[in-house]
Amino acid sequence: MSPLLVFNQPVVIFDMTTSIPKIFSANEKYCQLFGYSLDEIVGSPWKRFISPNFISEAAEIIQHVLL
């Protein structure tokens, strides 16, 4: 895979040190995908950007990663 393809993918970094994980940073593609600026995204709860249909599944994945 070309390194350029990786940098063109939406990427988000979560702060998992709080009781409610929040977005710590995101790249330009992630901001474009959701239509927000980086300032609007940083500090938002992770659930804000996940479909309600997938929140419980995403929470299980996060718990698995933290263990």
C-alpha cells in the first residue's frame, strides 16, 4: 500500500484517560468526512461520531482494547 493512501484516510485519536473517552485529535480527512473543523471535533465525546446502531459494538471494542 502506498504511504500516500494511508495519509489520505480519515484518522482520529481518542483520549482514553477520562471516564468518557473524548477526541484528542483528528486529521483533515476526518474533519472533512464529518463536516467539522478540528476545533469543533477536539474534546467531543467519541459517541458523537458513531451511528447509534453501532455504539454498543464500538464500546465493546474500546473495552477490549483497554484491557
